[in-house]
Amino acid sequence: MVPLEERIGYLARVSENAKLSAFNDFLSGKVYSTASGENSNESEEIFYGLLDAILSNNKLSFESYYNKKNKSKPSKGSPAPFVNDDFLIFSLISGIVKFNLDKTWIKDIVTIRNRNSITITFENILNENYYSTSNLPEIVFMFLSINGQSLMTNDFVGFTYTRITGNVNLFENRSDFQILCSLKAYDTIFLLKDVPDKKDVDLLKKFNTNFIKRIKYISWIVQAMLFGLGVYAILKLPNYSPEAIKFIDKYNYAFTIFGALGLSFLGNVIPVIKNTSQKIIMQLFGYPKELLNDLKIGNNS
């Protein structure tokens, strides 16, 4: 990565340029409210409007600015100046993908651009080829930050971080667009590099659900075995004496009442016993206590 003093000096220059400041704020998720000034041309006004529409998630606003630009039909032999405006093309691509608009026009525009790494990256983004080694990963990273964070795997984040930190000559390529994407991607990755891969999180959630189901089955088997042992123990009790049998016959109605009350009590207690036994088994298998305290086993199926 470039030295800190070079970065500070560069960002100071960015703050003095309305267009660069607007794009830098856009990458940070902030609206640069004073971007459209009296000296802005029509293309820049459209650029600022596109950024604002994307940040505010306003499809109608984006389309209104987009429709002003897509009427232009430049060709390879006579390309319009905006064709090679990296900032404008990136904002157009981001909004078109975000709002699921037709890509035909923007793909045609990209094909007549100067052939370089940024153009190749734009082509791959439009074709959803995000992980191509031909890409400038910092640009793809910022695009995905806006449109598809779930696609940013740990491998891709690590690859992007390595490429950025290894580019010690970042400021020598004289591309403000690439520089700003690199700086913002670096800052973001620095905060995100310990965040787990979404795919890993989904797999862990699936494992957790299956684990709880299996514990329920094991708990049911254990309870059935204990019940069977209890019945066996009762059957093996000594025979009652004649006096005991007469006593039971005499007060049979009382035992019936107590039996009904006992069954009612067991009906309330058994679910508690079942849940408790399941949690005990889960603890024996090493399930985290922090998760166990918030777990409602009865709701898992």
C-alpha cells in the first residue's frame, strides 16, 4: 500500500475537486449535496443525479437521468467524451444492475471504450464474471459493496486486499477512479477481513438445525429406555399381601382420583423433562451454553 503521507496529500487534492469528492462520498455511502454547481456541465449534472438516485434507492430518479444519456449512440469511429469517463460509466453500470434495467446500451458503450484493465473489468462486471483474474479487484469490490455484498467471499476479499497492498505504485497510474476505488476498498476490507464468509454462515446454520433434530431423536430414545426400565422395575416388585389388596380395593376410588391428578401433573411436567433432557445431552456434545440459553427446542422441527 502507498505511504500514509501520499494518501493524505492525495485526499486533500480530492477534496478540492467537486467530481472526485462526489464519487469518493458515493463510495462511502454519502451524498455530496453541493456537487452540482454553476460550472457543472450536463454530463456532470447527470453524473451527480445518478449517484444520488443510487444512494437513495430511487429507481424513477435514476431512470430519468439514465434516459437523458442513453439517447446518445456513439460509435467506435466517433466515440463521445463520456464513453471513457470511468466515473460516469461505473455509476451507470451500478444503477443499471441495481435497478435491473436492460444492459444492451451500456454493453455497447463499453465495447467502444479504450481497451484497458478498467474497460475489461467493466465488461466482466456486466457479464457477472466477478472473480476473473483479468479484473481490477478493487473496482469489482466496490461494485459488489453497492450491489451484491453476498457475493464477496473471503477468498475474493483476501485476493483484493493482497492486490491493493501489493500495489506500491498506485498513484503512478494517474487514474483517479482506480485510486479512489483502491483506497475505499482497502479501508472497507480492513474492517471486514474478520467477518465470516456468508456461505460458511449458511452452512453453520444448516448444521445447527440438523444437530438439534438429531439431539431430539437421541433424547427420545433415552427417555423411552428410561420408561421401559421403570415399567420393568414395577413389574418386578414383590407381590402385595392380602391385607394390602383389601386396602387398595376399599379405597380404590381415592387411588383413581390420585391417579388422574398424577397423570395431569405428568402431562405438564413431561415437556419440561423432555426439553431439559435434550439440553443436557446437547451440553454433553459441547453445544455452546450461550446459544443454549436462548434456544427454544420445542420450536425446532
